[in-house]
Amino acid sequence: MSTGHITIDLDAIIANWRALDKMTSVETAAVVKADGYGLGAATVAKALAKAGARRFFVAVAEEGAAVRGALGPGPEVSVLSGHMRGDTDTIGDLGLTPILNSLEQVTRHFDALPGHPFGIQLDTGMNRLGMEWDEWAAIAEIALAQRPSVVMSHLACSDEADHPMNAYQLDVFHKMTDGITVPRSLAATGGILLGKDYHFDMCRPGIGLYGGLPFAQARPVVQMDLPVVQIRHLDAGEVVGYANSWQASRPSRIATLSAGYADGLIRSMSDKATLFYGNEPVPLIGRVSMDLLTVDVTDLKEDPHALTLLGAQQTVDQLADVSGTIGYEILTSLGGRYTRRTRGG
Ligand SMILES: *Cc1c(COP(=O)(O)O)cnc(C)c1O
């Protein structure tokens, strides 16, 4: 074992999906964009389809093709970036459902693939994707006559339960959609936790499935173990790594591990992150290099063969916190060099 090892607990993903589903009385889709938040869209989608998920969301048509390939015909695969130039064949041939974001996309879709399924995204204040009031007013009647699979919007601040933006966007969404008879959707993971008013007809959790905040009760999904390449003994005063950023204040034992920023263990973890030998914490010291990182194992009773960075001892959000980012970014940055195993499903 020379690369880092990642174990993805598909049973935990299924349990998280079921737990989020139980919090609402409406349909629960699954967001598997960015290769299933870095954990493998095909395996995640297959496991969740077996567990009962019938609607999947990806960011772009290319991801939709991969998910369709894994799931076969049947489940709805929706593309959040909509129907972009050059997507027509993929959308048409693979039966993807573009979530149309603009008048331009609506026109393109109706011209290129008349009668083909689609959804609509409205902008309720995030100003990222979706149609605004005047655009929607201009085409709502025509679009609704074609029975979109969903009319949806996205919350900008749903991870903060008492942020006033939540109620504001809810109000705008009501004003833009009350009275329509097609399914509506507003909530991702954060919106589910905001309560019933935000659930409408379908919810679209992503991060909560993968064990991330704001779903604090989520079961951890990822275990990451990093092999020790070498252990060395340092005298007090010796330094470690690039820029000499760490200096031994006592005789020390330093383990060099096989993983670095090329594996998504970002440089801002330098001198800050904690790894674990069983349940014993050991500090990452010095700079994270491209392929290596260094850990002070002086206080361990034995020489470790591997240390754990993610698992029951430490969640992605705890690791994200010390390095100034969010769980989403840690997960989607992990990259292709790990040996990956899945468990359950
Ligand atoms: C990413 C995304 C989701 C899922 O959000 P999470 O916060 O990961 O649950 C849902 N809807 C849209 C439009 C998204 O972009």
C-alpha cells in the first residue's frame, strides 16, 4: 500500500439519504454532481437508486451521461446547468432532463428537442442560475403548458437557519410559483433542515448524503488512511520540510506519509491538521508537500504503519475548519490518486 486509502461507506450514504427523506413528507432526490461530491457518482447513484431514489441531479450534461450509464433507463437525471450549446445530442440520446435557466435555454430546448422533458430554475435572489421575474413572466404560460418535471430555485444561505435571506427567498419563490400545478422544489440539505415550509414537492440534498454539514446528524461516509513511508528521529533544534516551518523543541520522531496537496490535502492544513493513530491524535507538522506530509508521532508508543485523517475520529468539516474551508471543498478535491474501496450498498 503506497498511496492513501479511502473507504466509502455506501450504507452510510443510504442511511443519510433515508434520514433526510424521513424529515420531509415529500420526494427526496439525490445530488451527485462533481462525481458524487468526489466519492464516485456511479457507485453512489446506483446505491441510492437501489434504496429508492428516483431523481438525480448533476451539474453538467457530461456528468449526466455518466450517471445515466450507471443507472440505465428509468430514474430521472437532471442537469442543473440546463441545455447548453452542444448538449442537444447528449440530452436527447440519453434522456437527460435539463433544468432550463434562461429564455435562451428554453428556446434552444423547445426548438431542438420538442416534447423532451425539462425543468425550470428560477432565481429568487442568489443571482447565480435561473430566470428572473420578467423572463419568467414572459414565458411561464408557454413553459408550464409543456409540463416541466419541476420548477425550482436554490437557497443562498440555508446553512444558517436564522439568516433573513431564507425567508426572503421563500417569499419570492411563493410569489413566482403559487398557483402552478407542476412540482416545485426549493430545498437542498440546508433547506430540508429549515422545516416544512421549505420542502414543497421535492428536496435535493447533496452534502448531507456524504456526511457533511449542515446535516450534523449525518453518519460519516469517508475513512482516509495514509501510509507511513518513513520514520526518522530528530534532535531538538532540527527542522522539517519546505521553508523550515517547523522546528523540533525536543528530541522527536517524525513520520512522513504518502499524500499531499496533489491529493486534495490543501497546503493550508500545514502545521494545523490533526491525524489519528487509532483514537490518539497526532499533529501534522510543517508544510504539506505535493505528495507527502509530516506528522509528529513522538508521543506514540509504537511506530505506526498508517495514520487516519478522516473517519469516526474526524469529520470532513472538522478537517475543513482547521484549514479555512468547507467540507464540500475537501471532499471534491480528493482526486484520483487514492486507492478507493466501497463498503456496503
Ligand atoms: C449543489 C446543489 C444542491 C445540493 O446542495 P447541498 O448543499 O450539497 O445539499 C441542490 N440544488 C442545487 C441547485 C445545487 O446547485
